[in-house]
Amino acid sequence: MQAFTGQELSSKKVSYLKYIYMRGDLVKTTEIAARFDVAPSTVTKALGEIAKAGYIEHTPYHGVKLTPLGTEYARFLVRRHRIVALVLSHFGLTPEEACSEAEKIEQSFSKDLVDRICRSLGHPIMSVCGEIEHDHGCCSAGGHPV
Amino acid sequence: MQAFTGQELSSKKVSYLKYIYMRGDLVKTTEIAARFDVAPSTVTKALGEIAKAGYIEHTPYHGVKLTPLGTEYARFLVRRHRIVALVLSHFGLTPEEACSEAEKIEQSFSKDLVDRICRSLGHPIMSVCGEIEHDHGCCSAGGHPV
DNA sequence: ATAGAATTTAGATATATACCAAATTATGGA
DNA sequence: TCCATAATTTGGTATATATCTAAATTCTAT
């Protein structure tokens, strides 16, 4: 498995990548632009950069698709999001609040930090906005023994 | 009291402001530059912007000093830092780890979120890297009743 | 085959961060 | 006091991110 840090992509690119992952298969520029309320040209430029980084395959005029690396990375991004949302829910935020607040702060959580929180929580399988997948060595590897 | 959101200043500016607060009184450009390992000119520019925003008073060639607004804001920044560090410590991070990890993620925590976490924790007076001041209506005001 | 929709390209703007080199100001020692 | 040196600021440049508009290109469905 890759050694992600969680800081490979900027905040907006992470949002786009997660969206592409959730939508699955081929995703169109216009759809992403509509979802994030930005101009299509803004999305085109970002997609080009995400593609250059190897996370998606961009077929001009046709759409984007995750690469295997992108899929693996997106899985981490979603896990990070859900772990952070779960943590916030412990402070009394409703599932909706926890999810939207997580969206704002998750960007700065490193993979190592997420893994430690995950371990400390006993590798929960459910968050407030979906299941938490613990594939491979993910958060059980490294650091303190489980 | 002011209605801060926590996003008034960029990440680096927040770091500089917290440092100025901790150092107290008149702080010199070179000192800040040394502390953050950047060129003095980089600091000068940032200080100019922080001053324009009203948080510090910059006397060219002599140093900077917090304004009342800046002092109040810095107090919030320090409280935010300590609340976040305290939260991280609950997941098994040592005080040092919690403090340095908090430094990386606190920027994106809004005042509202900090206040909610603070309330949920029962307004703790101690964190892992110092005391937590709860002046004015701070985290007990607004939102759900305490 | 082509009009209209989708998309990309090109050119601008804005913010944040940072550097270097040159100019300016401050300050301490003779 | 005067000046050499240190500190600081200015001005110019650079990168990265994010965004837009307008024009050009490509796709697609009639």
C-alpha cells in the first residue's frame, strides 16, 4: 500500500477527488462544477492537476475516472472524513453538523494522526455519515500496538 | 466582546500573532523571523497585513505590539490551541505530540466549533500545554445552554 | 450535417507565502 | 558627534492555489 501523508492534494482537490470517488465511474466536468458551485473552467484546471499527480485519468471532453492509486487515496480520504466526523459527534454535534464541520477541518489531519485516533477509538466500523473501512494495514499498522 | 470566527487571519499570521502574544510587549521583526525560520522581509510584509487588520501596532524599525483587539484575538487563538491539544491528548497523544499536532490542525477550527467542544468538555481549565482561560461569555455563551 | 451544449484554453485577478537585493533607519562605540 | 554595522523595510520576483470571463474547440443529438 502507498504511504500517504494526507497532504498530497490541496483542500479543493481533495473535495473533487472524494466526489469523484463517491460518484464512481466516469464523472463529467459540469457535474463537479455544479456540485461545488464553481465555473467549469476552474474544474478543468484542477482535474488536470489531479491527473498529473496520478490520481485520476482525464479524457478531455469525456470525463474523469479514478486510477487505482486515486481509488486507494480516496478511500483514505473518506475514512479520514468519517473518523473526524465521528470524533466531532462525540462533542455533541448532530450527524449533519459533524459531517459538515468535518468537511472543513479534515484537510489538515495527517494520516498518522487519523490512524492514532482510529486506534484509540478501537477501529470503529460506523461513523455518523457512513461506514469506516479498515482495509489492509491501515490504522492498525505502525505506532503503538493495538 | 468581538465576534471572531477564527478565520480572520491566515495560518502563518495566526502563528505570528500567537508568538507576539506569548512574548508580550514590543517584539522585533528579526526575533519573529528567527523563531519561524523565514527571512525578515517575509515577516515585515506579514506584520504590515496583520497591522492593517487591526491586531497589532507596527512602528517601523522598532517593533510590533498587540492592540486591545489583537490581545483579545490572541487569547482566543491560544484557547483554541489548548482546547484542540486537549482533545488530541484524549486519543493517546503525549502532551508534546498533542501540542505540536494541534499547531497543525487548529487553524481550521471555527470559534463556534471550539466553543462547542469546550462546552462539551465542561469548560476545562487545564490543557496539556497550559491553562485555558474562559473569559467573558466565551464558550458558555450562545448555542445550547450549559 | 449542424446547431446548441459541454468542455477546454487563454488570459486575468486575487491571496498566501517566501526569497533576494537594494535602500533606509537605528544604534553603539570611538 | 559620527560612522560602521546591524536591523529593518522596500521593491521586485516566484510559486501554489483558486477563481473568473471570453473565446475556441469538441461532442452530440436532432
